[in-house]
Amino acid sequence: MSDLTEQIKQIILNALPDATVTVTDPLNDGAHLEATVISESFVGTSLVNQHRQVMKSLKDQFAGDLHALKLKTGTPDTSVGNDD
């Protein structure tokens, strides 16, 4: 895991301490990342609001090193598909 992917993971975990977070850099370019965030706190929350919660925590990162983030979110009881 690169420094940036680890940093993104920690920022998300700080915002959502109960989450299980995976962050990858599939293009190995340090700018286009993918994240999966599974959190009990998302129960009863729409997918749009789940994404907003995660993206709000990363606002400062988008002003710097991070260019794009493919984001998948869900609850422990939901399946997170590849193209959500």
C-alpha cells in the first residue's frame, strides 16, 4: 500500500471509525484510487449520502494529491458490487 492509499484509508477511518476500508491504486499512478467502505453507520442512509460522508472527509485531499476516487460503499448486510 502506498503512502497516499494508507493516508486516504486513515482519513476515512477517522471520519467513520466503525468502517472497514480498502483503498487501492489500480493504475499505480498515485492519483486515481479506488475505495470500498463498509460501515454500520450507513444503515438507513441512501447511497448518495454514504458517498457524501466519505467524500466530505477527503475534501482536502482532492485539493492536493488525489485526482479521482472510484468509491463503493455499503453496510455489513449489503453486497457491494463492482460497478456501484
